[in-house]
Amino acid sequence: MSEPHTRSEIPPLPGLKGKSALVIGGTRGVGRAVTEKLAVSGCNVIATFAHSEADAEALLADLKDTPGSLATLRADARRASTPPELMREVRERHGRLDILVHSAASAHPMPTLGMRLREVYADTATAVVPLAASAAASADLMSEGGRIIVVSASVARGVAPHMVSLGVAKAALESLTRFVAVELAGRGITVNAVSASKLDKGADTTRPEVARAIGARTPAGRLATPRDVADTVALLCLPEAQWITGHVVSADGGLSLLA
């Protein structure tokens, strides 16, 4: 398993300096990696979290010397009232929004023939509500060139044991991404998803024996890391990505190409 990148090892991406960004679920895992990448690249970032104040404080400490600014906010992404509240916060702090990244997720492992519907509803709400409830309000804060990017997973289009709830939730999110992309294309706002399979999270990797097996099977020779996913998200934020919308980009080292 790989070791996490330090802040000094994260290369900035030219073209993002001064952008205003909101990262929903931005203090842990992939969301944290996205927040780091955008802040290091000079964005003014608001990152939300659901539970852990400690994670938010650690992120603020680690990014205190970045070119961009960073603020963290506690917010329940599953509540339909949360995204509009976040948009008001963005307007008050920055006056506009250039980049919205939805990285909040929940996953309850369960057998397909023994689904626990309450948990399926919770996972689906976490996946769908942040985009569904923020699409119109975020677009109103964006000018031409705005970017909306959601983080998905390979189980949206494939099958993994006991991952039916996450698969259904992410499949719904990818479908919604396409619908929103069509609605906003005429306003010059792109909407895309970035997807990965099982991630190498270093010491936090669950079921490391499975991770090693999947990594060995990956054409690129290793699992994707949160940093790989964040780099892909950042690329979709560049002006040169203006003509990419409504798509799911797989950041998986070629794993999804194998039968």
C-alpha cells in the first residue's frame, strides 16, 4: 500500500488560481485530496464535513500555507436544505462559485438478496441529494466556464460482492449527472463524474489483501489513490475541459478495461 502524499509533494495545477470552490465531503478521503489539490493550485475553497471536527482541524493545519484560502463547515449533505444554505455561504464569502465538487458518500455493505432498505435509502440520499438540491442554486452562482464534478465508483456500472447499496446509489448519481449536464450545457457549465474502483488509502485501506490482488490485476500495476482521483477532478476544472460534459471519467489505471 502507498503512503499518503505530503502537502509539499502536491504539484499545483496552473489555471485554477483565484477560483472559488466548494467541496462537499471535502475533509476526508478523496474529498480531502480534492481540497488539497485545489487549495495548492490557488483556489479559495470551502470544504464541508458531516462528523469529524478533528479531520477538519487537521486539514486546516496542513493547508495553512497554501496559495488559496480554506474554510471548513459542518453540513449534513443528505438534507435537501443543506446545499442552498451552502450556496448562500459561498455567495457571502466569495460572491461567486466556479467549481462545485460533490465527494460525500456513505456505503453499507450488504448482500443483494438481503438488502436493508433503510441503509439503501441513506446511501442513495448521500449520493443524490447534494447534486439534486444544489444544481440550480450553484448554477446561479456560476458564470460560463463553471464546473460541477461528482465522485462516483466503478460499482455504478459493475458488480462487487456486498456493494449493492453503493452501486445503486452511484448509478443514480451518474444518471443525474447526465440530466444536469444537458440542462446546464447551454450556460457553459460542465457537469461530469470521476470514478474509481477500490482505492489504495495507505494504512487506512480496508481489506488490504483484496486491495493487493486488485492492484496486481490493474494494467498500470497498482490501485488508484485518492490523489489520482483528485488530479482527474482538477483536470476537468481547467478551461481546456470545456467541451467535456455529461461523462464519467474512470481514474483506475485501466482496470475497467479488463473483462
